[in-house]
Amino acid sequence: MKVVAIPATSAQYHSARCVRPLLIAFLLWSSASTAVALQPSDIPTFRIRIRVVSVGGKEPTGHKFPVRLQTLSGEADGKDWSPWLTYDAAQASRSLAHSSPYLRGWPLVLTLQMGGILDPTLVQAELSLDESGKVVPLEWKLFGPNMGLLLWREAPGKSANAATMAVYNRRYWNDMHDVQIPEKIRDSGTRFR
């Protein structure tokens, strides 16, 4: 029987040399991401109320619509406004605790949920930012129970902003306005304006 000797030190040395730079890079990345991560005190607090304008293309009269934002809940009755839901510092902490670890900065993504809807349901909301008193009108055309809400600041110390996902994303439309896509590579089912 023939025994083959494998030098263990060179393989261990080589793997240690490969792992060390990766470990250093990871530590630098994690400390940098912690430095820019949102804190509960960064997040603007607000009040929001919601109403249903139409459900399934019809008047919402005689229907009740439960509304939920994290642990907050209320109910819109017909076309009437729901009671104000108060998103305070405790809710902000909850948002950070339950948010994705990969999305640690702005915008902060929140999800409101509404029950009792039929496709399509038109929903309006008023969001009043506590720090400025600014009231932001919001509108969703729902084909499901979830409504995306984004909060952000353009820079530290700047005033807070709020918008639906669709309105927030419009800020990128102007950049795409002059982009020319050759006819050959266009998808025939996609419309570009």
C-alpha cells in the first residue's frame, strides 16, 4: 500500500490568505452600513386617514373597509374617512425592526392594508407630517389589499417627504424621457412614452 503525503500547511495557509481579505472587506462594509443605517429618531412621524372612493367601479356606500398599518387599525365606512391612525416613534422602531436588512436607508417602505375591496378599488388618503404640519394627498388604484407608502428625506436634517410608490418612482421618468431604444430591441408588448 502506497501512502501519499499531502502538505497540510500550504493548503491551510492558502485558505487563510484568501479568507483574510474577505473578512476585512466584510467588517468594513458592515461598519459602514451601520453608520448610515436609519435610526428611529430619523423617521418622520405622521397621522394618516383613508377613504374609499369606489370599489369594483361602484360607489362604496354600505360597505365597511378595515385599514391596517403595522399594529394600527381603523375602519372606513362607505365614502367616509377612517379615523386618524398615528404613526409615532414606537411604530418607527417597529418599522426598522421588521424591515429588510438590505434596505437600511431611504426611502423607508411601509405597507398599508385594506380589506373588503374588489378590483379595482380607488382609495384616497391624507397624510399629515408631524414635524411640518404638511398634509400630503395620496391616491391608489388597488387590485389587491396592499398600498405602498414611502417616507424619505433628501438629505440629513431636511424636511420629510411621503408618497405612494408610483408617485415616488415618477422622479426617475424625466431621466428616461430622452432615452431612445432601437426598434429592433424593443419588446413588442412594452410601451415606452
